[in-house]
Amino acid sequence: MFIYPENLKAKPMLWLWELRDIGIIGVSFLLSVLALAQGMGMPPLVITVLYAFLAIRVDGSSILDFLRRAACFLFLEQQYYEWRLDP
């Protein structure tokens, strides 16, 4: 029995994350544990867990995607408005 995704062009998923996110989380978790063992403290581990939480995908979108779009809209991309009266 084969189970295909609804859209064959969809990005590969594993549990609640894309595979790219799983790779990023795995590598950063490993580096965070090594940093914790070297006495650098908890901030790298906290950042890794925060990224893992923000990258959870539900119905094709994540909180991280929303934050990226909001930052682009509010800070990074110029908004263009044209005011005129249409007769």
C-alpha cells in the first residue's frame, strides 16, 4: 500500500516539520549540547527549542512563515501607495 501526498510537488514532511527544518534543528541541537558541555550556558539550546516551536507546520503554514511575512511587510519591503481621485 502506497500513500501519496495530495500534491506531489509538496515539500517532504516528517512529523510536524519539513525535512529542511529537521536538519536545522538536529544540527543546532547537537551544537547546543556541545556548547552546554563547554560551559557556554543555555542560550543556544533555548534558541534551538524556540526555532523548533516556531517551525511547526499546521495546514501548510507555520508561525515562522507568518513572522517572516510580517517583517517583510513592516520593515524590509517598501510599501507604495498612490493617492488620486478617479473622476
